[in-house]
Amino acid sequence: MRRLAIGSARDQPVGALRQAGDALLNLFFPESCLVCAAPVSRHAERSVCPPCWSRILQLAITPPWCPVCGIPFAAEVTASHVCGRCILEPPPYAGARSFGLYTGELRTIVHALKFHGRRNLCALLAPALASTYFESWRPDEIDFIVPVPLDPRRKRERGFNQAALLAHGLARCLGVPCREEVLRRVRRTAPQVGLSPAERARNVRGAFAAVPGSALGGARVLLVDDVLTTGATVASAARALLAGGALRVSVLTAARAVEGC
């Protein structure tokens, strides 16, 4: 089972007072695992029981992967092997990585964060993102983190942007700034779910813009989102950051949708 290089909230010691408080709360308001409904410790386990968390760690993407887009390869290849899609259509970002496969227990907790407001899951996902970051990059390779902006209407409906929550959690883990203000959505887009790769690309083309005067010149940016499917959204956002003066954009997501998984 994969171990995270940066421990999550589950790995932190829990004091006697917190344990007593959890026990009292669970007595009157029982907390259960979001995945399997087993009883969990409210504070330490962040709504995911140990067996389900172990299965989430087993979904972590490991080498070999495409050095550009980060998609995992089914067969052993050299570390420099680039996937066919990146050869035919090189993306605007310098490299993309994802913590785990968007399936099973990981898909469940990403949905719980995204659609059900379970913000406490960021205490689990942010260290997973940080551990993934350190597998491919050094701390001094980025100047700041930028989350993919959410459509303002959807943000009002949800009350938050899940990518921003992950980005701020990751920033605390890495000790680098998170700057939401440098990138914005300038065009409303339809949901990407159910669209073909070509339709996804058209849907988000020109949907983002760097904010004028945001001092992007020469910056090395880490763009963060919850899920990478075809890469159309992060590609569009990366182009906007580069057009705004960023020197380089890398991409990091919590999950990666892979055909057949």
C-alpha cells in the first residue's frame, strides 16, 4: 500500500481531550464512513474508515506514466516515453500529474467534497496532492498555486470552489502562496459531463482569462483542479495563464479519469 510522503490528518496524534469530545459527539450524532457507512472517529478519520482509506491509497497512480500529461501506461515503458495524444497534440502545460484513479472510493470522496460540501475531506486530499507533487517536482520549481476557477453561478449554488479548497490546502502543505485572484472565468460553459473530447475542448475554449495587472510575468504556476478527464479545462486555463505572462504552467489534480478504470 502506498504511503504518503506528507501525512494526512489521519496521521496526526489525537489528544485525550479531542478523543473524549469525539466520543461524546458520536454518542449523540454518530459519524459514519462516506464510502461504506462503517462507524468512524469524527476528528481523526475525516469521514473515511481505515479500510476505505487503504483502498484509496491503492488507487494512487504510479509509474510508468506519460511525462507530459501524466496518464498511466498499462505496460512498462521508458521514463521518457510520451503518449500518442501528447505527441499529436502537445498540451500548453509543461506537465500534469494526478494523485489517483478517478474510480471506486476516490471517486466517492471527490463527489462528496464537490457536490455535498464535505470540506473536511480536504484534510485528506491536500496531503495526497502534496505527496504527488514531490514525486515529480521540487518545492522551488513553482512560485505559486492557482486553482481552476469555478463558474460563478455554480459557485453560488455550492457556496465554494472545490479546486480552491484543495489549492489552499496544498499551499499550506508546500509552504507556497495560493493566488485565486490571478485567473477568472470569463464565459459561462456547459457541464463537461457526457461531452466527447472534442466537445469538451470547444466548450471551454476561451473560458478563462488572466486578470490584468496580476503580476504573472515570468511566474512558474501550479494549476490545481479536482479531476482531470481529457485535460480540456486545465489546457484552456493554462493557455490563459501563459497569455497573461506566466513562464510555465504545471497541472496537479486529485484524480485522473482513465478509460477502462
